[in-house]
Amino acid sequence: MPFVRVGYMEQQYTEQELPCISHCILNALIEHFQVPAKDYFQVFHAHKQSEFYYSPDYLDIPRTDKLLYIQITMGSGRTTEQKKSFYQRLAELLSTECKIRPEDVFVTLVETELEDWSFGNGLAQMIL
């Protein structure tokens, strides 16, 4: 049940590149967190340069204006090892498939519980 938000600086990625990014995220979620393929909810946000800030070298990681902020809200329960392998695989997929530098892949996971979700109709489908 992940919900994915991707933020990036406008004009850094084209409309043709965004589907590649989207599919890489979904494929990594399927592979490492056993997310069903139909559990596919993502939104992309382009930000003006004046709205997009980052450290170009925090933790000695050289970032560029092609930085992607990927925030994934999902149910809790994944292990530290699953998360670490997910981060690695996502960076690999984005690099190989979309030509995005691994240094420009910034990921945060936000864990929630089953009762924190409604997929429509005013129901908490995961706890019915």
C-alpha cells in the first residue's frame, strides 16, 4: 500500500523520463517489499528553482540539480535489511534504466499502520 511522492526541480526531467522513474520505483517496491503490481499510487511534483533546496555535498555525496526527492508512505513491518536492499536496488534501477546518478536519489520511507489508509468510499479497506 505505498503512496509515492517524487519531487524534482522543474525542467530537469521531461515528460518522457517520468514514466521510467515511476516504473523503476514500482519495480523496486515489488521486488523488495512484495507490493502487488496493482498497488500503484504515485504523484510527481516539479518545483521552481526558488522552491527547491538541497545540500550539494551533505555526507560527502555530490548532488546536482537533477536530485530526486522520493518519499514513500507505506505500511510498517519491513526489516532494516529489506530497506537497505531497497535503497540500493532503486538507485541501481534508476541509474541503469533512466540514466540518473545514484548520488541524486534521495529516499525517505514513512511507515504507517493499516488503520491509517482509506483507498476510497470512506472506508478503511485494510482493516475491514
